[in-house]
Amino acid sequence: MINLYEENESNFKHNAYVLNEVLKVETEEEINTGFNTNILYPVNDNKDISSMLVPGAIVKIPTWDKRENQLFVIRRSKPSLDNMNIDIFAQHILTTRLENNVVLDTNIVGKIRRKAVAQVLNNTLNNHNFTTGNKDTNTTTNNLRIVRYSALDALIGDKDNTIVNRYGGELEFNNFEVNIVDSIGEDKGINVTYTKNITGAIMTLENTDLITEIVPLGKDGLMLPEKSIKASNFNSNNPFTRIVEFSNIGVVEAETDSGGNITNSDEIITTEQAYKLLRQACLDKFNKEHVNQVSFNLDLDFVELSDCITFGDNDYSNMDSRVAIGDIINVNIKPFGIVEKGRVYKIKRDAITGKLLGCEVGYKIRSLTDTINSTNNKIEETKEELNKENNNLKVTMEKRDSEIELSVKNEKEDREASIKVLDGKIEEKVSEEDFGSYREQTAKVIREKVSEGDFSTLVEKNAQSVLIAIKNETEMNVIFDSDGQTIKNGALVVKDSKGKTVMRFNKDGTVGVQDIEVINRDKYSALYRTLSNMEELWLQDVGIVKLVMKSSGFNINNGYNLDEYIDKRCYKMLEDQGLI
């Protein structure tokens, strides 16, 4: 039965409007991706309810597995006059509701996955009806901070700071109950065999997720002495090596109370024990998760036994042989050389008849590599993104769409350091009480600033120049460029190795030097021109080897030139001698 409910309906226990005239209902579900349905319904139906099939309306559809009928929200409705039908696309209610709700900021510290899911659901911007289920039994703890994600992305998004990427696991679509478990589905022993119940198959082989050598990384950067664990099929000429983080494996030191008694004896893990756990975790990746084997994917069409009312003398109509998402099936396709167990990670079904329309099967879980590092710098992210308080320190790392910011704050000492990496720019800042320093770097310029209260210094460097500025009473700045050194609103003092001033350029334009030597002494030198153009020059003592000038150039005793002065002095001498 297919049921229709209006957009604001909250009680789905009644039948509401039954879509018994529906022409087609096909569902498609993929692990950790989505659960959608396509519906075809006549425009001119006898019940006259086709006009209610609009975006926002809710339909309830059977899934033909162990789950109760599931709710889907209509996202697109396309009535057509060509065939007088309405083509409808709907998403599972979990996808629609959580995709359109936001988690602004929540910090998950040392929690198991189920409690982490609950924390996400409890920290959405808008209220909702979703609750955390109790199917998840995983006890591994982890840390992550979620900032400005949709609630759906916070759970199964492909970014680093999501539940699935930090804890691993798979989301079960089950109306308003949210469960992320290690693995959905089961192994029912269902056989799919060529020439029997397989009607079509396309195989894809790939080694993009292949791992034949694991470099395990434990808690606090713990690594094995031998560095790596190799699979039995490791080929040194063609290695597939990955760093895999096992953040739950590490050394646990003894803790004591004030009396010296050990309080965590059951939790102590020595270094050797931690090594052993890391080695076993690597072997489990190879032997249980088969990461060292080339994966194959099959687009598979086959007939389920439940659709065979009779086969020979047997009746299979009531047999639980329907394949569900996540199930493991036995695949036997001799032309492909496949006799293996495969996992259903995508399935398409006719929701009216229950008939399987197709599925995609893989030997390994595609989402398995969600727990494997894609780059080496992810190694430390778990600890970096932890917002924790320890020894008065608050460490925060936020990852946004356009930037990454790391900060360490000592609230007791009023001290904080931060670094922000943006697109094309890096910013660094350190502050303590009234002091602060700031550095900004782009491809074209580097700026550095240090401040204390109202006073500060700034250094700005680019390819052509360096600027040094001081903000105080003088507002002085210095520029070094191709023209040399330019000082504005300040003086220049030059000192020798003993700290003695040997030259000083003063703010008023005067210069003081300890000594001076002029190399260019000819009459074309700047010094010559300067002295010759001076109106007056007074000196205490002058020693001259040779003085060459006209007698008229002398100005003696208020107006006499040299000739007049000599004549006067000679006349006076002769007069004093009585010769005149």
C-alpha cells in the first residue's frame, strides 16, 4: 500500500490517502548516500488527489525488507500533458529533514559513536522528531568538532569532521530513528548463479582502494618499530602502501591517587602491548576486510526465489530470500571467473510488487576507506580539532569552507596564539595582556606587526621594497627600495661597535659626524661648489699652503681690499718714521 500525507502531518499511523491508482513506484538505496523513490501517477485519477502530489507532501512506501514502511518527502513533481501522468521524485524523510537543518558548533570529546550521533541530533538549529536508536554497539571513542554543517553532512558527509569519516560505520535509513552501525545487512546464504537466476551482469574491476602494506598510526603518534605490516600478496615492485590511523590503540600509563595507589590497573597498556594491538589491527584489515584484494563491482540483475512461486516441486513464495541493502550474497559467474561472496551496496526495487530491478554488488565495502587516511596530514587532525581544556589551555581547530584556523588559548594567563590558513593567505597572531604580534603573508607581500597598548611597529615586505613603521609620538616610518633608504618623521643615528655615536641625522635636517673625509677635492666637486657659493664662512684657525685670489677679494677692516690696506699700512709706517 502506498500512502500520501500532507506536508505538516506528524502522525503516520493512519492510512490518510491511499494511492491505489499509482502506475509505478521504484525505490533506489545506496549505502551512506541516499534512499530515493520515483513515482508515476495519473493526472486525472478517480480519487482526484493528484493535485496533492506536490513538493513537501509525504508518501509512505514498503521497502520489502525488515524495516517498516518508509516515509519519503516529495522534492520534485512534473505533471505532463503528453502522457497525462505526474513524474515524482522523493527523498527519504531523514535525508530531507536533516539536510535542511544545521549544526552551528558542537564539540564531541571522547564519546562512542552512538553518543556522538545523539550529540549531533541534540545540537541542531531547529527542532526535529529524530531520535538515536540503540542498534550501535561499537564502543570505540573518538573526538571531532563540527562547525556549520548540515545535520546530514555531520553524520555521513564526505568531509573529515563527520561521524562516518571519524568513527566509520553505515547509516540505516529507518524513518525517524537514526542508527549508524558498523555494517548494515546480513548474510542470509542467498546464492546468485549464472545460468540459474542471473539475468544480466556487468563487472568492473578496480584497485583504487587496494592496500597491500599498512603503516599503522596509533594514539599520540605511536608507530611500530618495523614501521609497516605487509599483506601476503605484497609485491615490492608494485606496492600499495597507505597510512592507516588507529586512534583507539595506544599506550596507557598508570595513574595514581594522592596516596600513590594505581587507579587504572585494568586500563594500563604497555608499549609492547600497544605494538601487538597495532599488528593485529593491520592483520584484521587484510584477513577480515580484505583491503589487500582487488575489488570487483557487479551491476547485477537476478530473480529472487521469493518471486518464484513454484520451482520444480517446491514453493518459495514465503521464503525470506529477498535481498536487502548491505546483504552479503554468494555470487557464482563462471564466465567472469567469480565464485565469491559479494556485498549489496546499491539496490533498486519495484515497491509495488517487491520485484528486484537491479543491484550493485562489490567484494569489499566501498565505504571501507572512509577510515583510511587520504593524505598524510590527516594523521594529527583528530587531536588538533579537539577543543579541550587542559592545564588552562583551550585548543581549537576549526575547518570551514574557505579557511582553517588553529588557536591555543591560556585563559588563566590571558594569552592566545592562533594561525589561520585561507585561500592565498596565512595569518598568525599572538597576544598576551596589552602585548600582541600579528603576521600576514600572501604571495606578494608579508606584513608583521608588534603592539603594546597604543604603540606599535610594522614591517611590510614586497618584491620591490621594505617598509618599517613606528606608531608613537613621531609616526615615523622607513622605506628601503631601489632609491635607497627613506626616513619620514624620524632621525637616523649611526653607532660603532662600542655603542658610540659616529653620525646622526637629526629631524631638523642637520647632520652630526665624528669625523669626515672628502675624497673628491677638485673644483668640480660638490663640496667645492658648496663652499664657493656660501655667503660667509667663519673659521677659528686656517692653515693655507698657498692662497690665490685677487686683492679685491679681501675685505679687511670694514671695507678695505688688500691693495688699499697695504697702501694704508705702508703710508702709516712711513708717516710714523717721519719719512713723510
